[in-house]
Amino acid sequence: MVDVLLCSTYEDQKRDFVFDFKDDGKLQRLTVPIPIPLKIGAREFVQRLITFHNLPCYLETGKGLKCLFENGSFSDLAFAELTKTLYEFNKSSCRELHDKMACAALEQMNQSTQNTADYVSSWSNTFTQEHASYSSANDKSEESVFSDMYHSLIHSAAARNTVAVGEHLCHGNG
């Protein structure tokens, strides 16, 4: 069977995230190893990056998010830009990791001694077992469904009201 998808080789993958920004007119570069896939949202991770790397604090103004330095001047570095860049980086990195995993799985399958029928049979059994755990073990017959429905209808408040109105009409006319 293809074990590459369960392999820990693809856990704890890291890639260097690079973000360029201006600080007092100087071009700065933030390079940080990012776990792939990122297990938290990009916005939360950006907040952690800002705190951990002592990046300038961000203030929300009427015109958007801007960076405020200690001297009070605003920078062009925007929180939204950093978040968007990190989100796109994570998205493309995950896609590359999944492609790499898929290629490794196909390569392992091609080099395996098992034939296609064995794979189909194994995956079919696994699929059946997985989905059987979510289905009800005792499916109801049509008779039991009708019986339950009839019982709930007869003993409902609406049925009692209908019978009471019918009795009232019968006794009133008689």
C-alpha cells in the first residue's frame, strides 16, 4: 500500500517567508521560517511575527492600516499587505507540498509490486469501513417508518384538536 501519505517526512516542513518593506526610507527584508501548512490563520500569524520580531506597531486609520514608528511618522508598510503576502505564500507552499506528496505517492505506487486491482480492493474496503461507521447500523424498513410516522401523527396536538372540533360539531348538531 502507498505509505508515503502517512509518512512523517511531510510533517513539520518549513519554508523561508521573505517580505520586503521600507523603514525610514530604507529597504528592509524580513526572512522567517514558516511551518507548512500554517496551522493558524495568516492574520494571527502576522500578529505573532510583529510581536516576536519587534516590527513596528500598526494603527488603524480612516484610510486603512498604517505602521506607526516611535518617532510618529507613518510607513508604507501595511498590515493588510503583509497578511495578504503571507496568505498567498502559505497557499502556494501548501499546493507545492501536496503536489510533492502526490508525486511521491504515485512514484511509490509505480515501483510497488502490488497491482492495480490490489490497490482498488484495499481502497474500496477502507472507504466502505469508513463510511459504514457513519451510517446507522439498523436501517428501518418501510413498515417501521410508516408505523412511526402514523404514531406521531395520531398522537400529535394537531390531531387532538381536529378530533375535539369534530366532537364539538357532532354534539352541537345532534
